[in-house]
Amino acid sequence: MASLYVGDLYSDVTKAMLNEKFCPAGPVLSIWVCRDMLTCHSLGYAYINFQQTAFAERALDTMNFDAVCDENGSKSYAFVHFETQEAADKVIERMNGMLLNDRRVFVGRFKYRKESEAELGAKAKEFTNVYIKNFGEEVDDESLKELFSPFGKTLSVKVMRDPSGKSKGFGFMSYKKHKDANKAVEEMNGKEISGKVIFVDHAQNKVERQAELKRKFEQLKQERISHYQGVNLYIKNLDDTIDDEKLRKKFSPFGSISSAKVMLEDGRSKGFAFVCFSSPEEATKAVTEMNGRIMGFKPL
């Protein structure tokens, strides 16, 4: 199984929409649209689990930056450049938080990625909210507060529960000062409470979670590129009669094939495909022998 991170999603994008979008890349095992634990509103990103890594790679190669439900390809943000800082400040003051086409918009000063990442990192280091998980059902708001209040003044405490009122085994604690929250994390993480070892860390907000997920995704992407470098072939100019089986049969004499997939749209070939071999040597041999070779009625 291989997971794919999909971001910059509209809040109304559903599992069905994502399945329809990504199933042409290969069999989808499951889709998880990440939602806010309190409001259940979409956080704007999702995970798609494919049967094989090659299918996830195919989706990444062919669908990255595609629109899911907006035919115009809008990413829901834009840039406006003013002649003076004064004019820009006035627009921010008047427009930020206003409704535009039934959507509440955010208007703020443009920040370069490095500046945003630096601010985000600084804020993360000064956290006051703590995330606690893996405690038993007997732990309620009061007992959780009792456990964590020795580290400093607390502003709020919340054990998360399902609709029936049953504890979900995790909660949040908000401190007035960062040093108190940090001390709670250092002292309580890994401690055993009522026979269970709890996990304690700073509670990430939406922006921090997305930044962390994107960082991990980029790391996995680089690992994937390194792993599949030289073994995954892109084949184009395919005849419409070529399907997965014919493609695999044609390329199998050159080595062991882990996947062979003709890309489709509405059930019809898009004219290109991917074949993944087990070694770079096999892939190189296939390129040497098959590039320009007639398959069906067209040269590859």
C-alpha cells in the first residue's frame, strides 16, 4: 500500500470526488479527508491509499496541480499589487474577513515562503497548547487538569468525546505561559497513567499540521524519486488498442515488471503509459530496444 497527500482542497470536496479523480491512476484502497476534530469541517487536505506504490507515483506524475472540482483550476487565492503600502494597508483593514460570493475571505500582506516558515517555526517554539493522548476512559476534564496543573496556570482543559459521550482517549490543555506548557511536555510525555503510557506534545494548529505534513510528503517524494530513479519508464504515442495486458506482454521480455498501466480518461486511452521494472538495467534495456518500435500502428 502507498499513501498520497493531496492538498489545497475546497472544503466541499468529498471522498467520492477524490475517488473519481484518482482512480484512473490505479486501484484506490481508501480515502481519508482530514477534518477538524471539533467542527468536522474539512482541513483542505486528504490522504489517498493506493494498492501499489507505482499507482501513487503515477497519480503524482500525472495529476499534481490538477483541479479537483473547479473547472477553472482556481486554487482559492490571488495576489493584488498596490502602488503604495498605505493603499494596501487600507484594503487589508476593510476587506479582511468580509464575505465574497458567500465565502469569508482572508486578506493579508504577502509573505515570502521563507518568511512564513520562519514565523511559523517561531510560533511553534512558543506554544501554549498541549496535546495529550492514549489515556483511559476514566480520565475526565477534572482529573486531566489535576494531572497537568502542577506545571503552571491553565486556561482550559478538554477531553474529546464521541456523540455518545465516551472518551476518545485524547484531549487538550491550554496554559497561560509557554514555559509551563513546555515543562508539561518534558515531564509528562511517556509517563504511565492508570496503566497506560501517554503521549504529550505541543498541539499543532491547522497551518502547522499542514506544514509538517507537506514537509514529510516532500521527504517521501524525494525518497520515492531516488528509489524509482531509472526503473520507471514513461511510454507515449500509444495506439488506442493497447491496454495494460498488451503493454506488459510487450515489455516483459526485458525483465521483471512490477506494474504496467495505460492511462485512461472516460475509459479511453490517453495515449501514454508507465512501466516499472525491478532494476535500472532492465529498464535501460527496454528503452534501447523499444524506443521508436512500432506497437499496434504507432511508433513508441
